[in-house]
Amino acid sequence: MRMYEASGSGSVIERFYQEILVPSFPADELIGLDEVQEIADREDASIWLAEDDEGTLLGGAIAEWDDSVRVLLLGYLAIRPGIRGGGIGGPLYLAALDSWRQRFKPCLIIAEIEDPAVHGGSEDYGDPAARLRFYVNRGSRILDFPYFQPALEPGAERVEGLLLIALHADPEFAGADDDTIDAAVVRGYLENYQTQYEGKVATDDQAMIMWRALDRPGGVRLR
């Protein structure tokens, strides 16, 4: 298996999107091909891929960097259907994470995953409980507040029942209390994220529940 950071919006990016991302995520959770191709060309984003000796894509990971709050989002980590659980995801994840730590340091690296208490597993999209174990076993912590993913395009729905998890946190981002992340950093990132996809910082009832939960002077608890 070869792992590498992809650059340019060539055919390998389109193959990764069509062969791996599309079968791995529900439509409301997936950005479009044009946006993935754009990410491959950006300095503030990164796509890591894994392939076998014959050039077959095995999996990939996509991350986007928000320099204004110094937070990196692992937007997608996906393995080709039929070979999930075969020992590809762990090495790919660790190689990408190590690269991002060095390139964007110091930073907070986060990811969105389905809460297994809310979402059931499926053959197409995998098992949320197994996905949570994957990240927790590699040192990730859950940010303790109710989270939803913004609508990723006009007409799409927000994705509810998600967990926001911290994959890596520099001590600089710690809150005032033990085992916390600075709530202002988390809120600042989420406001930018919502504005990027929904056009503004949301103030509807669902959003206000989340903002009130982030109003914690001591920081957002890690669990």
C-alpha cells in the first residue's frame, strides 16, 4: 500500500470521489465533486490517498484548514466498500494526521461522526459504533455539546445527531477547566463553518441550543 498527499484536480480525485466517497456517505453529508477538486488545489486543505501496487484506490482522507481560528476539520475518511476493516484506515489516518500536525501546527483537529446512540449502521455507510471506537482507540475525545452539520448546499438538510470529536488539540487550545477545549475557539470555527455553507451564522432554535451549550467560561468538556 502506498499513501501520499494528492495535488491537483486530476482524474485520481474524480475516481476517489466516485468510487469511494459517493458509496460511503449519504447525499446530505457529502460535498460535491467540484468542491473536492477545488480542495485538491488549495494550500489551506489536504487530500491523502492510499492505493495498492496496481494503482487501485483503497481509501482517502480530506481536511480543510481555517487559519482564522487555527482549526482543521477532517471532513472525510473513507475506505473502498468491500475492504473496510482490512487494516487500511488506521495507517492512512495516522499518516495524514501526522502530516497535518506538522503542516498546520499548532492546531485543533476535529471531525464529525454519527452518534451511535442516534444513527444505526448500514451495509452501505458502515457502523457508527465501530467508527467511534476507531477514533477513541486512537486517542480522540468527544466534545460534550449537541452538534449538527450545516446544510452543505441549497436544498440539502442539516445532519442531526452527530458528534464533534477532537483528534488532536494543542495545549494552547485548552479551556480554563481540566479536560476542556476553549469554547471560543470551537464557537469561532462553527460560526465560520455555518457561514461558509448556509450563508450566515444560524439563530434558529436548533442553532441556539448549540450556542447556549457552548456558552461555557470554563471550556467545552472532553469525554
